[in-house]
Amino acid sequence: MINRYIMVTAIAFTFASCSKEIEVKSLNFDVAVSKTNGAVSNTYTTSDSLNFVFKGNPDVITFYSGEINRQYINKDRTAADGTPILQFTSLRATGTQANSLALMVSSDFKGIASKPGSTIRDTATTNANIATAQWSDITAQAALSTGAATASGDINLSSFANSGKPVYIAFKYVAAAGSIQNKWTITLLTLTNKLADGSIYTIGNLGAPNTEIKNYGVITYSPGWWVSYDEAKNANKYPWVFTAGTSLVITGAATVGAATAPAEAWAIMGPINLKKVSPDVGVGLKSISAKFENYPYKYSSVTLSEPTFVASNNVVNSSATVVKPLSIKVTKP
């Protein structure tokens, strides 16, 4: 009986101790700003050296400066209206067949299919998906090689972004029988979303699906590329060859004698949200153990929103947070 009493008492003491451990410390935090010479204003310039002075000692302080990609109001933003631009370089190395490369976009392609319960490609279903999708031919917007490496120029995809649907971008290769078939190489491909504030986000490239894309310190991943062809349209089985991060290459029949059949093959990237951006992130200024009384800062660009400090005390199951925006702006001198 005594042992049981001791056990119950120990358990109660443990719960009481845990209860104290998860209590959040009260949070008192404020920020004042001035030039380092003490002058106070509502407007500063990029030539001023500022000093932010803190009241209170929270566990963590994070600073959103209000500059591009450092805005508190955009900390949860993952999409924004901008101008999506596709660029790439093409090289046609052999053959002179006309119109053998097409640039295509679809918003209703059902995607690359796998066999049920497996990661093995379902080629027949994939080819059916390609055939039944509505593809817009935008080849005319790109400059293509006629024998030398050629930059495509800016290909504006805004009309597809406005649909609000993810898209797939494809290179379609078509070669005729009876003559040397073209070899095409695609390199230096980037797809970006440029916002009105001048920030540019890379949202696609020649990376595989597990390839990191870093925008202003925030990592996302490439949409990836898939290649496919239908043997009924490509009896000699000429494929696109994808080398992650480097190139897309397709080589058709290199001699007239080998060009016994036409060829069609696809290289497809997606799905892609053409309005994709990375959330803005703040700069961590303070860890739990540090004593932090002020923060000197010199702006390298103007502010687009209010500079904001976020202070917090944190425990395992709870936290207390204070958000302090400052009603100042930073302009050019």
C-alpha cells in the first residue's frame, strides 16, 4: 500500500513538473528606430545607417526588412501575378527537314501515367493522354536554330497563367521518312515568373523532379521532365534523351537509308503553376540564450512594406508572439 502511494505521488509530481515546464513566459516586446546619430524620422534613405532598439528579451526575434523578398505580408505567399517567361537555346545539328520541332503548351494534359500500385511507367496510357490533350502550338514565339546554337528569346506565357490552371510545356519532335532526320539539342532552359517589383522566381528548368531550385534562399523543386513516344508513330524508336540539369537531345535517322519510317517523340515538363513564387522569409536575429538589445542595419534598397519584427517565446506545446510593424519607409537619397 505504501509503495502504491509513493508511485501515485511520484506520478502527480511529474505531471506538476511538466505543467510548469510548458508554461510560456510572458512576452513584453517593443522596437524603436533612429539613425545611429540618434535622429528620429518616419522616412529614411538607403544612405542612412539605422539602429533598431529593443525593449524586452524574447526568446526569438525575426526581422522582415520590408525590402523585396523580405516582407512580412508575403510570408505565406506561394503565388503572385507576374510575367512568366520561357527561354532556351536550340541547336539543329543534322538534316534539313522543315518544322521538325514544335513548342507546345497544355492545361488539360492528364500527365505521365504509372501502372496501378507501381512506379513503372504505363506507356500506353501516357501516349493516350498526350494524344487526347489539347495542345497549343506556340513555336512561332520562339527563335529556333537553323544550324547554329540559337537563343529562343523571351516567350511570354501570360495567357496560360491567366487560366488559373497548371500547365505542361513540351517539345514535340516530328521527322519524315526518306531523308536525313534532324538532330535537336535543347540547353539553357529556364522558366521564370517576374513580378512588378522586379523580383524574379525560377519555376522551371532542365532539372529532374528532385532538383532544388533556390529563390532568395527558399528551396523548391523542379517540375521535372518526362520523355515518351508511341511506336505506332515512331517505328525506329528514336527517343528524346534527357540529361538532368544539362540538355534534351533527340537524334533521328542520320542517313537516308536509316530513315525508313517517320518519327514522333515528346519531352514534357510539368505540371507547372505559372504564378508560383517562394514565400518571403525573415532574418533570425536572436536565439533563446542571447541577450539582444539593438540591431544596426543599413538598407541596400527601398522598402515596399513596413519593416516588421516578430518576437516569440516558445515551449513544446505553446508559444507567445508579438508582431511589431514600424511605420517608416526607406527611399533613395
